[in-house]
Amino acid sequence: MGKAKYKRIVLKLSGEAFLGKLVHGIDLPAVSSIAEEIISVRKLGTDVAVVIGAGNLWRGREIVDKDKVINNNIILDRVTADYMGMLATVINALALQGGLEKLGQPTRVQTAIEMGKVAEPFIRRRAVRHLEKGRVVIFAGGTGNPYFTTDTAGALRAIEIDADVFLKATKVDGVYPIDPLKNPKVKKYDHLTYMQALKKRLEVIDTAALSLCMDNHLPIVVFNIFKKGNLLKVMKGEKVGTLIEEG
């Protein structure tokens, strides 16, 4: 299998990674495919933690922003919408847990909002111990607070568990100055410093998450999770995606 470049990682998955061919919801074959990618990394001996979004189930912020823009009767306030999104991430976490354990990979789900019937509460020392025992730990519920994205939750958890890198999995193969779907000729950045990414206001990762990684010297790799084998290539140090780190 080769040798891993990183001993411990946090993989940030968007909810869209679970859509597969669906428009909304959870496509179990897509979940199984991601589970296989994660297990391939575990076979290198790497500790793997996952932070998951919920865009496949709930996009509360878009609903709230839209209602504010048209100045009509607001269905939900931002805080309520954000909490609904946090709960939706737990559904995705349980789906991934099922996909991993079906393939024989032990897991634990930890949530920022306590719900003891389905998952453990997030406790840093317990999470680290699970990783040391070879379990994949899935962090759900974001940070447990409104106004923070799951990108920020991923960066925070990566720092808390002493991860070597924060892997931001997307549907494009790295960071571009503009959307490559709108301009196919635009060139990808292979490497950026934190300050370059902040100054360019690149939308591939939340600025709060980016600042948190910069302050704690945590490198970020942005890559395409939908291309099979990419995660393993990142782990082996191959030139995949965009690396964001100190200059």
C-alpha cells in the first residue's frame, strides 16, 4: 500500500458527497464508495477522523438569506436554521458509520450536541483514544453553535485532536481563481499561502476555518473526492489538489 505522508487526518466531507445520482437525500452506493476510500487510507495506518456537512439534506442558510432578501415573512431565523443543519449532519454521520461498519471498519460517531441514544458526546480525550485504537471517528453537529460552518468545525476538530492536515473534499480538483465550470481554461493553484487565500477571497473554504488553520499552522489540502483514488494519492504525498500552508 505504500507509506502515508500524514499520521492523523481530518477529512471534511460536504453533504453533497452523499448525493450520488440523487437531487436530494442519501445515495447509499455513494456512501459506500466514500467508505471504501476511507478504509484504503486506514490500511496505511493513518488515524482518520471525518467531519460531515448536510447540504444534501438541509440548506437553512440559503432559505433564511433568500427570505431576508425579498423582505417577506421569514420562515425561520438564522439560529433555528443552523441548528436544523447541525441535526442533519448527524443523519449523514450515521449513514457513513453504517457504510464503514458494513465493510468491517470500526467507527464512533461523536456529536457537538448531545444525543446519547445515537452517538457519544464530543470529548477530545475519548476521540483521540478511539483513533489510537484504529477506529474512524465521525464528528457531527458542527461546532454545536450557530453561525459557524462545518468547515470551521472541521478545522477546530483537526486542531483539537492534533491532526497533521485538514483535508477539504470537494467536487473540483483544487482551488481556482474563478469557478472552473464557468471558465474551463482557468488554471488551478497548486500551492497557496494562507494569506494569499485570504486576500484572494477564495470561496472554496470558509474564511473562519482558514484563519483558524493559519493561526495554528495546520496545512490544508483541497481536492476532488469524487475521483476514485484521490484520497489515497493525497495521503501518499502525490500532487493532487491544492496545498494551502505557510509561505
